Amino acid sequence: MTETAARGDDDVLIVVDIQNDFCPGGALAVPRGDEVVPIINRLAARFRNVVLTQDWHPRGHLSFASTHRGRKPYESIAASYGPQVLWPDHCVQETRGAAFHEQLHVPHAALIVRKGIDKSIDSYSAFYENDRKTPTGLVGYLRERGFTRIHLAGLAFDFCVRYSAEDARREGFEVFVVEDACRGIDIENSVAGTRASLMALGVPCIAAQNLA
Ligand SMILES: [Zn+2]
């Protein structure tokens, strides 16, 4: 597996969740999450095809600890579809926290995929909700556009980027994670677990400068 890739009409960059709530000062801040914004701006300028994702929850969403009496953020509950980590309220639809970081500059992005919209199910992946069955429609979009190679960048490395990369690989796309354009939350060694999982699936973690 090559560690670099040329970018052309077959390539798409997916920029994951560059939103105020995931940046320092936000409700669910990823440490140093804002550092990726200029990196992603430069990266995206090198791609003809870019998709943005946006975590976009209704109030009272199942993934919010505040929805469950006596529960605290970062605890896990048994949801109908499996274990679900509880988070502080974040990325509530039409709030400032849910808006893209104001320095994000990707005017040529063709599509914004909003996820986590259903109150009763979370969605880390840009492709499938956390039941791993309900599609967002992004696979269909990418196939119809003829893209075969996906690069992923954004927040958080060990949650939404990870699940998106894993689903994309399982769908048969060639996938690269641009790791210096990501930052992680790192709960219970989840960053190391993400690297191991991606390696096992044949998803290289590359540096932006190694893009051909
Ligand atoms: Zn969320």
C-alpha cells in the first residue's frame, strides 16, 4: 500500500466536523482542535472535490448525558443498538456551537452531510449511524460521482474520523487519513486503538505533506 496518493477526479476529501463545539471554548472541545483549521484550508485547496460533515443534533438527543437522569458525560449507556458514550450537550441544531469554525475556508465544498439528526440514535460515521445499518446516503453520492479514493481529516480522530474511515474502507473505497489534519479526544487509549484498527483495515495514516 502506497503512503502517498495523487489527487484527481477520482479523489475526494471529507472534512469531518470542524465546528465550534469541537474546538477550544466549545461544549465538547477536542484538545487543540482549532489547530487543524489552517491545515485543512490548505489541504482542501489541493482537492477539486470536497465534502464537509456537520454533527447536527436536536435538543434532548440520546447521546447527551443531560437527557438521562443521573448520568454524567463520558459514561456509557446501553442503547438499543449497543453501547453509547454520553457527551455534554453539543452541536445543537442552529446554535453557534453547531456552526463551522469561522476560519474554515472551503468555498468549493460541494456537499454538507449532517449527521446525528435522529433524536434516538447517534452517528459518529459520515456513512452510517451508530447502529451501523442506517445509511446517511454518502456512499451513494460518492459512487454516483465516481470517486474511488477518499482522504479524511478533521475532528475527532478517534471517533468520527475513525468510524468514517472504517465504514469507507468496508464499502470498498481506498482510504487515507491525513493524521496531522486531525486531533483526538483520547478516551481510554482510543487514539492508539484507532491507529491499530486503521492499520488492520489497510487505511494508512499519512501526513498532509506526503500527498503527492
Ligand atoms: Zn454528536
